[in-house]
Amino acid sequence: MPRDERYKNVKNLIEAGRIVTLRDMFTTKAIPKTVVAKDLGIHHTTFNKLLDAPQHFTFENAFHIAALIETDKKNILDLIYNQCEEDRKKSKKR
């Protein structure tokens, strides 16, 4: 099955610094969540739950996303970390 061409756009946005959190991939409409969930082999509802609690992503999930985007694994780990920190800061303000 061919890889979705929008992954190239995601890679370019990450490298340009326009995507800094995992959620940014989807708020910038670079690629639909359902496409990534399908390519990861998980249900879109499960994927949405992971996005809401990114600390539950496994290394396997992160490395698979990195392979799909064709970027360094650390880039995806950084996106997940940044998302966790952003969520933590938002929860402190409440």
C-alpha cells in the first residue's frame, strides 16, 4: 500500500518548526487523524484518546509515526514531549 503523500508535508512542517506538538499535525490540517490512525493499525477513537493523553503513546507508536513521516525518531518523541508539557501547563492554569 503506498504511503500517503501528505506525510512529506508533515515532515517539511516539522523541519521548518511549524509543527512543535503532536496535536499540531492535525490542527494545521497537514494530515487527517484517521489516516495516521489507520496507518498505525489502531482505531481512530483509540488514537484520539492517545492525543488527549500523549503520555500513553508507546515507543512503538512513536517510532512507527516517525517511519511514516520519514523523520528522525527523536523528532516525534520531542513532539509528544512538547504536547505533554503544553497539556500540563494548561491544566495548571485551570
